[in-house]
Amino acid sequence: MHALNLGILAHVDAGKTSLTERLLHTVGVIDEIGSVDDGSTQTDSLALERQRGITIKSAVVSFEIDDVTVDLIDTPGHPDFIAEVERVLGVLDGAVLVISAVEGVQAQTRVLMRTLRRLRIPTLIFVNKIDRRGADTDRVLRSVAERLTPAIVPMGLVDGLGTRDARAVPHTDSTTGTAGMLDVLSAHDDELLAAYVEDGTVSYRRLCAALADQTGRTRVHPVFFGSAMTGAGVEALLRGIGELLPAAGGRADGPVSGTVFKVERGPAGEKIAYVRMFSGTVRTRDLLTFGDGGEGILREGKVTAIDVFERGSARREASVTAGRIGTLRGLADVRIGDTIGVPGERSGEPAGSAGSLGSVGPLGSMGRRHFSPPTLETVVVPARPADKGALHTALTQLAEQDPLIDVRHDETRQEISVSLYGEVQKEVVQATLADGFGLDVGFRETTTICVERPVGSGEAVEFNGKDANPFLATVGLRVDPAPVGSGVEFRLEVELGGMPYAFFKAVEDTVQEALGQGIHGWQVTDCTVTMTHSGYSPRQSHAHQGFDKSMSSTGADFRGLTPLVLMDALRRAGTQVYEPMHRIRLEAPADTLGALLPVLAGLRAVPQVTETRGRACVLEWAIPAARVHELEQRLPGLTRGEGELEAAFDHYAPVGRGPASPVPERPRTDHNPLNRKEYLLKVARRV
């Protein structure tokens, strides 16, 4: 048996979860198809998912196609839960991207396809809802070719389009559709083209072999048609999954290597880690090492139980092997993104999108994200002031399942804030706190998360024993700007052997923490921080007495001094605040353009493309993320309800370059190193 880890991805309401149900029913895993509207599907198990009819958390279910065991991961379609999709992408062997035959290519469809292609994940496209009134497969194919990729191979035709009797008719050796297949495949295969030129024909079997090869290499994307509701075209899709997508690699007898892509809590509060195994075998009672690689710290834990997925449910097993997905219990300190065992070929950090934030790793390593970071934040307010402690504990547990919510505690104001992708996610957090933890909470107004970037170079140094330096440490740092999207890099211009490595590590870790809030209170990114000076007081003691930390340097000295030096250097370099910008695509009646343009200008939108196509106008503009929600609310009135808006994060743009756009300041939540006296006083109290 071969293994295949398959992701089902789509824009919200394209029919992704319904397709999962239909696949399970077709292969015989379930006897009755569940309904999203009724809340009876296999993969939407949370009460909130059943109530709202949307997928919030990724879910795993397994089935077999001939000799292939498929571990299928159903992912959220709503953009507010893109972080769930992000964590799944790194463990996939292939994907099915679902597109509605009625709505066609939508904003999230484009974001997902760009990412799948960038990560080189073999992808099939399933055009769903061919039985719905308004379905138009020709329009969808043109849209896919124009807005996603021209490298598509339709796998058949549709008979009875837009009716309950609609059915998918697959291409065969005798159909004319193979000519189009040959055109697309030969563009990527010189031998195939030469064979056609020489013989005037290519066998259907050879075309199918070339299709499987090029699909696996992500050069082309087969397009299937069907309906999850009626089952039309689903058997052809299943054959495509089994024949066109590459099986998982890895040796069961190799070194243990896997990636944790999801963490949840069991009934007793224990952690359950979902892991994709890339190599080796993990058995019950194995002692595992794990860590994220970025912090340079490995943790250990003993596996107490293992579940693997088989025919629609999880089953207790003695082991989980390479190529499969399983859940591990007993790893109390495990976190999302951890590598189990040794880092494998697919478990490293892939390149992220432009504009994403990097993070400091061990002496210079960096991580990237697949998608943009959250661009919104809000303060969570408990209805009962006495619940503040319980609220912090609850949000910390939620952050285990979704680290990007980035729980921040302001000790001065006694406030807790979280990062968000959108308003729906806020509603989900509120409902989860109420149902899961018994906490009634509200939220302050949602605000935008900006970033800071250095505009020049700045340097500062504090010497041990000089200039009223209260710490037994010498630290010199230089901050330089780096290319956009490069994140943060830490370098040394001093000898690594000049002092204990633990002190260098303390400086590097503290740099990462301190850059979480720059001159204006926002996270600092796209810079290089270089250590230019170092020094310490060696371990000393009084005569005939033990170690005296008042005479000897400790890690606390370097952790205390580094923020002061870093902020001095950053202040001398200067920083520019950047706000997140969304790229919007707005299609509306042409006669409403006159009403739209002044509103967009008032929202500080920047024109990129404005054109008229017959009776419609198409606008592609950049707009501050903070103004997207207002545009969504005003659009129906401006376009008689006919306007269609797509919006997705695109880049960061400078802000604060005029009286109409002041520099946004963010309240600090740390011991403010910009105020030396205040900082030293608070550090002394903390110690």
C-alpha cells in the first residue's frame, strides 16, 4: 500500500466539505452523506462549526483508493482561518482545489493557488456545482486560465449543465478533448512534441503517462467537473487522485523525522499532537526529541499513545510510519511547527510570501510564512474583572492551537490583546471562550497591526563598568536596513569564543524579543542586527567562599542590557512605520464608476488598474487594510447591490508622511527601554 496526504482547499462555500462527504460515501467509508447545513458532516466536528456551517479547524479522515491509503485533510475556506491552511500545506503530497461552477474564481481561490504553485504541491482542480442554475464551465475555465494558471488540462465535458441531471463526461481515446491535452503537455515535453511531429499522433496511454508525470512535477493541473451534491464526476476525481498525484515518500526504517501541524487538547486536558511522518517509525513508549529549530532548544517527551486514521476514524495503533499522519499523546511541551526527531527534507521552513515577517533563529537562521501575517488586533475584555487571570490562561491555551493570535499582556494597563485576520475570527474566539472555558468576554474596537523598518544605520554600545552601566556586561549592536521581506538576521562581528556561548545566545534571543516593539511600538522587521562589541566579568568569588553573582556576569546581565543598547541603535537608525495594504479587485456596473472613484480616494486607495469592459468596470487598487471593512459596507449602496469585491493582503506601505496620515503609535507592553530610568527601575523590581 502507498500513502498519500491530500488537502482539500477552496474559497468559503465552494463545496469543499460537501465534496469530502461525497468522497467518503463513494469509497464506502460512510453509509449516509452528512449535510453542512444540518451540521452532520464527518469533518466539521466542533459545535461552532455545526452551528455556523463553516470549517474552522482542519480535520483528518482516511480512505483507500485501490492500493493507495489517502489521509485527507479538510481545511477552512474562510480567509479569517487561513492560519489553519498554512499549517497544513507543509505536510501535503497533493491537493484538490475546489472552485464553484457558479461563482468561479474568487479571492481566496487565487491566494490558495498562488501558494500551492509556489510550494510546488501537485494540484487537481475540481469545478463543483455543475448542477446549479447559473453554472458556466466555459467561463470558469477562462477565468482559471487568466487568473490562476494557463497550464490546465480539462479532463472531460459537462452534459446538462445547470440542471439536476448534469453529468461529467470524461475524455477517452476517441474524444476530441485529447487534442487540447496534447497541446498543453507538449509545451512542457520536447520528446512528446517530437513524437507527435514525427508520427502525426500520440497514443492515449502515452498522453496519460505524460499527464501523471507533469502533474506530479506541478507543470500542469488537471481540471475535473462534477457535483458534490449529486455525485456527478466524483468517481473520475477519485481515479485522478489515485493515478495522477504522487505517493508519499520516506523509509519506515529511516531516521525518525516528522512535523507537528496541529495541537489540540483531550478530555483530560492532555495535548494531542497531529504529526506527518516523513521518515522512520514512531512507537508507543518511544522517547522523542522535538523543537522548532528557531529557538535552538530541543525538548523531550515519551509517547504514551498513538492513533492513526483508517476508514473515516482514528484507531489506536502501536506505531505510525513514514508517509502517514497520526496523533501522539504524552508530549506535554509539544507545539505547532515542531520537528519530531531530525529535520527532514519537507519539514524545513519553505520560502514565504513577500511582506511576511521573518524571525531570528540560531545565530542568523530565519523562518518564513506561506501567507501574510494577521493585520488586525483587538483587546479582549472579560465581563467580570475577576476573570482576567482565567482569560489569560484560556487565551494561552488557544494560542497553542493557533500561535498567530499572538496573545499580548500589557502589565501597565492590565489588558490582553490578540491578533486577528478578521471579524469572523473574533466571533469564533468569543464563542470558544464562552463554550470551552465559561468566560463571557467582549472586544474593543479592532485596529490595524503595522510594522516598523529601519531607514538608516545606527550603532550603540554599553561597556562593562563604565558610564553608569548597572549590568556586568559589554554589548555593542548595529542595526542596518535589509531588503523587504528578508525578516531579521543576527550576525557577529566579534569572536564567538570571546565569551561563553550562553551569553551570545542571551543577546540574540533578547534581540528577537525586543524587536517585537520598536520606536513607535510596532514589530521591527527587514533589518540586520550585528553584535559589534562583547565582554563579561569571569566567574569570581570571595576568598574561601562560593560563587558571587554580584562580581560575575550572568545571562540576566546580557538580557537586561541588550534592550537598552538595541533601542539606542534603533533610535539612531530611525524607523518608518508601514501599514498593511490589501489589493482589491472590484467589478461593478460601468455607470457606477463616477460614484466609486471619490469614495475610493477618500479611503486612501491607490489606483493600479481601472478599465471598462462593456457594461462593467473593473478596478484593481491598493487600499489600507483598515479601510477594507468600510468599503465592503458601502459597496452595495454605491453599486445597486451589483458590485463584487475581492480583497487580499498585498504589501506594506509607508504611513505618517503628512498631516492627513499621522504616524500610528502602539502602546508599549514591555519594560520600556526607550526610557532608561523607567526601564532600569522596572528591571530592578523584576529581579
